[in-house]
Amino acid sequence: MSDTRQSSGKGLLYAVIVLLLLSNAFLAWLYFQEKENFNVAIEEKGILDDQKAELEAELEDMYAQYDDMKTSNDTLNAKLLAQQEKIKDLLEKAKNNNWTIYKLRKETETLRTIMKGYLVTIDSLNTANIQLQAEKQQVTQKLNTEKKKNNQLSEANTELSEKVKIGEKLKALYLFAGALKQRSNNTHRETDHAKRTDMLKCCLTLDKNELTPKGKKWVYARIVGPDGKVICKEESEENMFEFQGVKGLFSIKKEIDYQGEETDVCLYWYYDEEFEVPEGDYVAYFYCDDYELGQRSFSLK
């Protein structure tokens, strides 16, 4: 009876020992399994952190590329700035652990695709701009060439105008200035005596010139007396003419009809009977069409 109880006790003890060994073995297996899972999780977390850091670097690089893509087109710049704002927002989300790598990668790929589209647009604009610059340069060169031709033509026209102006200038073949005495029979003869002088005579012959404009013209005689003053009725606006932009007194004038042929012209200055003609040297200047035709001197004693 005693032996039977001892045998049963030993059997129970062995059973407990086996159960404990099996339990410890199972716990050890669980421990190593959890440890392996933990190591895998740590490794996967490291991979995810690396991927997130890589995506963040890519986003920062894209942000910098958008800065380099800025153009002179305000509308396009506004669109590029809007994409940069999206990148900044995505970078903020990337720092949030709740934002998954999948979503981050997907958004980054979308932004990358959009950026490629803008790169194509900017490249097209740059190509078009280069073409426009080349065309502008060609047009500028043509304009400069035409401007040079116009300047040459203008210079030639100016030179031709000067030649025409010189060619149409009136010239005098003959000039005369002197004093006359009136005879009792109303005829006149030349004199060099001041006391016998009744009038002054200025004559000229205009040369033939087909280039000179034909028609009515004024011929002026400006006689300077011994006192150095212009002989005239009075110093008034009516007794002034314009010569090369300057107004001056004239002594006598006469309107003629010039038709391109030799034309004789005589002008007379009459003294009043009571006027005492001064002795000395006189100079007569002749003008027509804004040209000085010449001068003649005479003396009265």
C-alpha cells in the first residue's frame, strides 16, 4: 500500500516537471519570437525613417528647383509660387509621424509630375524667346541697314539741295552806282559833284539762270552815305527788308518779273530840292532772293 502511494507520488512529480519544462520551453519560444518581431520592427522603422528623410530631401530639392524656374512671366511665376506652397505644406506633413510614407510618396510623385510639365512649358518659352531674340536681332540689323541707307540718301539729298541752291542762285553780270544831274530838257547825265547831284542811280543786269524759280522778285539797293548810315526816307518798318534772317534798312527797291533770261534793272533815289547832298564816299549794295549780288562804290566831291 505504501509502495503504491510512493509510485503515484513520483508519477505526479514527473508530470509536473514535464509540464514545467514544456511551459518554460514555450515561454522561451515566445520570448525569442517577440524579440525577433521587435528587431524586425526596429529595422522596418529605420527603413521608413530613411525613406521619409529621402522624400523630404527630394521635396526640398524640388522647392529649390522652382526658385531656379522663375521667369519674367508674372502669370507663370504665380503658378510656380503656388506649387512651392504645396511643397512647403507637404514638408510640414512629412514631419508628422501620422502622415504615412505611402501618402508622402504619392503626393511627391504628383508634384514631380506637375514640375516636369512646367519645365516643358518654360523650355518652350525659352526656345520661343531665343527665336524672338534672333528675329529681333535680324529686324534690328535690317532697320540699322535701312537707317544707314536713309541717312546716306538724306546726306545725298542735302548735298543735292545745296547744289541746287547754289545752282539757282542769281548772279549779276553788271553793276553800276553813281550820281546823276537833271538837265533842263529832263535828261540826265552822270556827275561826281555833290552840289550838282539830283539823284542816285543803281543798275544791274541779272544773269540768265534756268534753275532759278521764275516770277515776281524784289530787287533792293542799300546805299551807305559818307556818314556810314543807310540813305532812306525814314527808319521805319516799311523801309526794312530781311536778308539771311536779319532785318535791315534799304534805300530803294523795285519789283521785277524774272523769267530766267538776262534782265536789266535800274533803281533811282531822288533828293529833295532843298537837301544838300554831302560830299564823300558812297557804297551801294545790291540784293535779290536773299542773296547779295555785289556792291559798287562812288565818290562825290
